[in-house]
Amino acid sequence: MNPLFRRSFIALFFLFLIMASLIFGGAGTLRYWQAWTFLAIYFATCCAMTCYLIRNDPALAARRMSGGPWAEREPAQKIIMSLASLGFIGLIVLPAIDHRLAWSELPAYAVATGDLLILLGWLGIFYVFRENSFSSATIEVSPDQRVITTGPYAWVRHPMYAAGLVMLLGIPIALGSAWGVLVVVAIVPALIWRLVNEEDFLARNLPGYRAYRDSVRYRLVPLVW
């Protein structure tokens, strides 16, 4: 078996166990169809994306294996990713507690909309990966890295964050929680801090990035910001 394939799917398996434990532990029950549907969609898409990267861009797949606060080199990014990690935990635990205590109950069509947002977010990330082989999970510059200006990068400077934000919005809705959307609101400042800090880093260390930043006006949302 391809060592990268084995490492990737072992990591995905443990991520599934952790997320499932947090969700069903918070809900206090396995009778939570919204959670089962969410986990099936989220990890089926993760597995498909992983297989695609290992086959078509193993260097990017390897770069994506290293992420989280411990993998960041910049002190500010360690703090940002720590906050983001806590935010993601809250994003799946609060809806689970919501389910247990019945604070809010979204109809099935709203849950399906949340699942669709997750798929759209993954689709956006796929287009980013296909366009940019340097999209590492950490803030860094590879020796052979160049500025990408095509595809989604022609519209916004941080298309992966834009796609990720769509996915994050979909998660609490897919889990059937209206209150969980508040966690997304709490995560947004950390997301903005990360991309602004990343832009400063790239402007200092990646030749051509300043010109790209000047030519593409919007950071995250076209016509907005």
C-alpha cells in the first residue's frame, strides 16, 4: 500500500472517531440521524478528495497532512489556529448539546441545505487544490512556490477560506442546530486574523505577491471584502 495513502486514511479514521465521539457524546445518544448523515457526507468527501490528491498531486497531499497549531511556525498563527481548533470543536459539540436539550429543531429541508453547503464548500476547496499545488495547511513558502492568479484566485485572494466559510456555515445547520450558527460568527474574527496575517507573510516572503494583492481587490467575498 502507498505509505502516503496509509498515513492519510489512518489520520482520517482517527479524525472520524474523534468527531463522532464529540458529537454523540454531546448528544447523549446515537439516535441522531442528522449527525450520521453529516458524518457520512463529510468523510465520504474527505476520502474522495484524499484519493484524488494522492493520485494527482501527492506533494500537495503530503503538505496537507501537517496542520494545526503545533505545525505553524509563526507565533501569531499558533494562537490563531488554537482558537480555530477550539471553534471547530464548538461547531460540532454545541449542535449536539442543542439536540440533547432540544433548544432548537430545524426541519429536514434546512438540514439538507446544510449538507448541501458542506458539499459546496468541499467543491470550492477542490477547485483551489486543482489550481494551487502550494496550498499547504500551514503558513509557509516553498522554495519553488509561485503566485497563483488563475481560477478562483482571479476572483478573491483567499478562495480556500471562502469555501471553508461556506462549509463551516453548513455544519451546524446539517446537525440540525440554529444556535450552532453563532459559533460560526465567533470563528469569523479568527479567520480574518489568519488571512490578514498570511497576506503580510506572503508579501514579505513570496515574490510577486504584492503585485497580485494590488491587482485582485477582494480578499474573501467578491464585491464585499
